Amino acid sequence: MIPIYEPSFFGREREYVSDCVDKVWVSSQGEYVTSLESALADYHSVKHGVVTSNCTTALHLALLAVGVGPGDEVLCPDLTFIAPANMIKLTGAEPVLVDIDPVTLTIDPLLAEKKISNRTKAIIIVHQFGHAADMDPIMKLAAAHDLKVIEDNAESIGASYKGRMLGTIGDVATFSFFGNKIITTGEGGGLITNDEQINARARMLRDHGMNPNRRYEHLDLGFNYRMTNLQAALGVAQVEKLDEILAIRQQQLESYESALSAIGKITTRKFANWCNPVHWLMTVHANDQKMRDYLITELANEGVECRPMVNPVHEAKHFVEHYDPAEFEHSIGVSRRSFHLPSGANLTAENIQYISEALEKVLNTYD
């Protein structure tokens, strides 16, 4: 079976992790934690980086650090992994879900504007599958309504919007370093910001709400959202090779596009001309859900693991009663008919050719 994704290690990961073990600095204090925070900030040319146990906890910290709390509303795309909406809810605020643009697969700025109320405090932008959200109108909205902007960049590290690197446009940005992301620490996440207050509050809340200048003096209700030195060691080595990893992934995208271009009945995702995307998962659109599900099943029989598109957030059992499905035409449509092909950086040209031929083969058996 060709897996949907597997982590790839190209550099000094083993050396750095062994160094942690040799020095017995394996928990949440150690030089690799601070090195990874600096590397993240330096890569994005921002002032502050904070690493966390995962992207979900980074989102929670980002929301709290910009002041989101009970009684507030936060705009969030309906088509995304559920973590952003869940974290909004856990702050005591209400997620206000917005349909997506069917090309970019990111939050639709025109629809977002219609959902702003006097309770709206922030917007979470998800740069979906390597593609930027349309940030100029989003930032214009934020300025007009005094909203904070959180960029969820879990899947799109290294991509840019009109020459500006994603994660550097809003007030704060979050990242995922899960095993299936562009770079990995196994589990893990982080946030970056130029705002000193956001940085300070996120750090304090990450470490049990403890005063950074006086141990065991607790300033607020906090959490243990720390990353271990072992995880950070992996991350440092990955960031060192990030540009090389992105180049490999770009070549993979081009190979897929070339191999799939002659196949009818399916389409690959499109990219807006104002976006310089990165490649995370190879996204394919079938005609409908029946075809999508058939292709996933039959490709598995050919030794190709595929992943269906995430479900719309509003369909989750704890959210479904609070939203009208009629508002999410594109979110539902894209979710039902789309899926992802294997996209690990270790894929060979032969793998991609085999996957493409297998896809064409099973398409020819579909009525």
C-alpha cells in the first residue's frame, strides 16, 4: 500500500535527538525548544515564535492571547479540520461559520463580511492545503471592524500571498508539526507574532499561567501546552531543510499535474494567480460523492491509500443544531466530492505514475 502520507527526514534529525538523549534534556526545557522558536521566527522574519504541544493548543493560545472570551463571536471557515471551531468554543466564544470560495477552498471574504456583528472579536483564516486565503479584503474587514486576525497555517508553511509570506499578515499565526504535515516534530505546533503582548500572554498561558519572572506564582488560569526538547530537536532539523523539502514537494505537484492532466472525469484543484502555494496534499475533485467514494475504495484495492476531504464543521454532532446547511453550499459540495492522493515527500516519480495509472484504471470501471 502506498500510504497517504509519511514523514520524511532529510537532515540531522537523528543527530539532534541523540544529542537530547545524551544530555538528558528530553522534556520541555532545553536548547532545541528555544532554537526551534527562533528558527520559526527567523524563517518568517517576525519577532516571536512560541512552540506548543500541537496546533490545536497553539490555536487555543492564539485566541486567548488576542482577548477572545465568553460572549464573543469568531468567524471561521466551515470547511476545515474541526480544531479551530472547537478552540473557539472552548474559550467560551461562539464560532460563526462561513462558506468557502470554491476555487481557493478558503473562507469567502464577501460572505464573512455579512456575518460580522457587534460581538465579533476575531477571524480565523485557514490557509487550506497550501493555498492562501484572500488576505487583502480580510485585512480590510478586520481594520474596519477592529477585529483580530489569526492565520491557521497548519498546512501551508512557506506559501505566500502577493509576495507576503503566510503567517506574517495577521496578528498571529499557528502551525502544525504533526507527522503528516510539511515539516514535523511528531506531534507539535507553534505560533508566531510581531506583537509583544500576544507573545507574552501566549507564553504565560502555555506554562500553567506562571509568572515568567517568579516560579510558582500563577497569574491566570493556564495550561500545560509545552513542546518537549525531543520534539523540538526534530523540528530544528526539519526547518534547516524546509526550503529543500518545499522544492521536492513542488516537483511532486508538477509531476502529479502532468500525469493527471490527460485523465478525464476528475479535476485537480486550481490556484488563484495572487497566491504562491505550497504542496501539501494532492487534492482531486470527482463529479459527486458516489464517484468519490468508489474511487477511494477501488484505489485501495490497487494498493493506493487515499483520504476523503474533511467534513464541514457544521455537520459535527455538537454543532449541527446551530447552523443552517443552506448557508454552506460550497463547503458541502467540495467536501462530498473531493479526496486526496498520496503526498509524502518520499514518493518517487514511479509511484506517482503508478497512482495516476491506477486512478485512470478505476475511473474506466465506474458507470
